[in-house]
Amino acid sequence: MKFVTTTAIILRQINFSDSDKIFSLLTPDLGRVSAIAKGVRKIKSRKAGHLDLGNVVKVSLAEGKNIYILTQAELVVSPPKNQLSVMAIIFETLETLGKLLHDGQDAAVFYPLYITFLQGVKINHMVDFYLEDFYRGIFKLSGFWQESLITYSLSQLRSYFENVVETHINSRYLAG
């Protein structure tokens, strides 16, 4: 059994059985991977507090038959959770990455993009500016860049992304 220790961004979580969850993680080493955390839904779980959406965590993963097994988790950076509008923007970035990337895809180039976005939002709450920058970074890294995107507003960037991935971003409507 191969073990890997890396940092990861928690993109998505799905309840699985009575006490487990499956997480979609974006790592600088493995790209996007899925991992199951056994017993994390139990009240006395030590990992549960570290595994929130948008958190950057140091994880230990064991290679299972079909999916990684998350054996340890330690919080590195947590997004600001004091404003609904900021959390809605963070959820939008996570959903955007989740819709663009697939499991097993070498997506390590997107990891620093989210880290830069998160640091900017934590220091300065000009979230629209950082979100526009995030979208432009996604387009550059994924090969969908056009020079005309420099002048696009945030709503135009969102529409362009939705056209590229051929689906809607649901979390953009959270903050109203």
C-alpha cells in the first residue's frame, strides 16, 4: 500500500454510508483526486473539523483499490467564514474548479491559483476583483484564453465559463 502526504484543497464532499465521506481534493502533487475519509461523520472524529469546503489541509492518503483513503488531516489555511458574500464567492471558485477538472487529471497548475485567490480575499475583501482575476487565470491555464477577456466584467467572465463547460454555476446565486 502506497502512502502519500501532501497539501490539498477540499473542492467537494459527499456523504457516504453512515459514517464516511468522499472528498474531491485538488493537490499540487497528484492533481484532482477522490479520497474516502472513514468515520469522519461520527461525533468524536478528529478529522471532521479540518475537512470543510475550501480549506487547505495537509493530508495523508493511502492508495486503495479504486480510491484513496484519507488517513490524516491537518488544517493549513481556512477561508474567512465571517461574511456570507465572501463564502459564496469561495464556493463559486470551488464549484468552478470542480466543473473544470476531473479525477486523475494533472491539475497541479490550478492549485497555486486558488491559494493566491484565498490569500487575496483574506487580506482584502475586494472579492469581485480577485474573482475576476481567478477566472482569467483559469482561462489562461486551461487554454481558453482570448485577448478580449481582459475587458470582460465579472458577469461576462461567468457566462463565458458556463459556455466553455456547458453547465451553470449554481453557487453564484448564494449571496443574492
